Amino acid sequence: MHRSQIQEWTRAMTERGLTIVPLSMYLKGGMAKVEIGLARGRKSYDKRQAIKKRDAERDMERARRHNNR
């Protein structure tokens, strides 16, 4: 990345509350390379919905396994 790009991303992180996230990592020519991106974090209500959905899926899978016995 160029210095101006790094400064732009730093400004975006501080002003807009964005986060740098690794998208992929690979080896090329004996070096590890990482593709990165800017992302906005989840709001607290989004987190609650995600947790609720994950718990519901876990309960359904548990019931499915129990019924297959």
C-alpha cells in the first residue's frame, strides 16, 4: 500500500469507526500476503439477533440428532 492509502484508511478508522479486516491470506514467492478490507462492525442489536439465530440452529440440530437415534 502507498503512504496516502494508509493515511486514508487510518482516517476512516478514527472518523467513521471502521475496522481493518483480513479477507484472505496466501503464500507467494516465499512471502505471506494478506488481502485486507475496511468493514463496519455490527451494532449491538445485530449481535443479539446473530446469537439468537445461532442458538436456534444449535437447538434444531440437537433435536434432529436426538430424533435420529
